[in-house]
Amino acid sequence: MAIVFFMGKSDLEKNIDSKVEEQLVTETKKVEAQKEAELAEKEKSPTKTYTGPQTSGSVSFAYPKTYSAYVEESQITSGVSLNGYFQPNVVPKDDTKTLFSIRAEVSSTAYENVLQTFKTQITSGKAKASPFRAAAVPEILGTRIDGEIAFGKQGIMVVLPVRAQTLKIWSENKEAFADFEKYVLPSLSFAP
């Protein structure tokens, strides 16, 4: 027993410097990663605020200031009066492969018809629907959809009736869900 103890002690004495250095490197990496995450979060604040035109219900919401925006705010031939894309740094070309951090759309499609497009996903369990009220407009009841919000795209979407139009605001980028929940949804406002 004494020999085993002595050999263990001898190993510790020989390798103490390398073990301490190894532990120090590990701790340093953890601290650096934590500081980087804190800095990235601080860079998002204060936020920017997007406010749409009155014809689209004056939709307004906050988003991280590190995001860029591309928004079409005119009557588009397909009945969409607001079509917005928000992404960290640069907004890429809209294609079916891009997972956008924040999307916003106001269309002339009836609220019930928009919800009907999610019926298959909800009944199959690929998505879950729950009631949603924007804090700034609590009198309007909408629907929050979590799960498959488009073919092959997982996300969070809120659908709300805005006058004779329908607002859809969503995130399809898992890395941006926290920003969507923290900045966009609590600040969401519109003229009912």
C-alpha cells in the first residue's frame, strides 16, 4: 500500500506543472468563451426599431442593432404590403435555403386562411399552435406556431389579424430564436 501511495505521489510531483498548466488553459478558455458571449449580447443592445407604413398596420418591433434589414413596403402584386428580412450583419438573397433570423409579412390573405395553411403540420404533430397576444396590443388574439412553419423549416411564427390584413412574424434560424423571444415578441406592436 505504501509503495502505491509513494508511486502516486512521485507521479504527482513529476507532472504537477503540466497538470496545473492544463487546468489553467481549460479555465482560461471557459472565461474567454463566457466573455465573448457577454460581449456579443451587449453588442445587440440598444436595439433598433422597425416601424412599417400605416397601410400595413404600422407594425413595429425591436430587433438587435447588429442585424441588417431589407424591407419592401409597397403593394406587391401578390397582395403582400410588407415583406421584411432581418439578419445579423448582411441580409442574403432570398432563397429557399436561407434560414432568416427574423421575417415579417403583412398580406391581404384572411387570418383564418393563413392559419388553415398550418392545419396539416398541427394535426400531424410537426407544429404546435397556441394563443398569442402582443403585450402592446392585448385586445387582439392571434396564434403562435412552434415547429415546422414551412416545408423543411423549423421555427417560431406569430400570426395576427391586423385590420383586414394578416401579420406573420417569425424566425426560422434556431440560433436567432433567443433574440426573437427576447427583443421582437415583447416589443411587437401594430394598429389594430
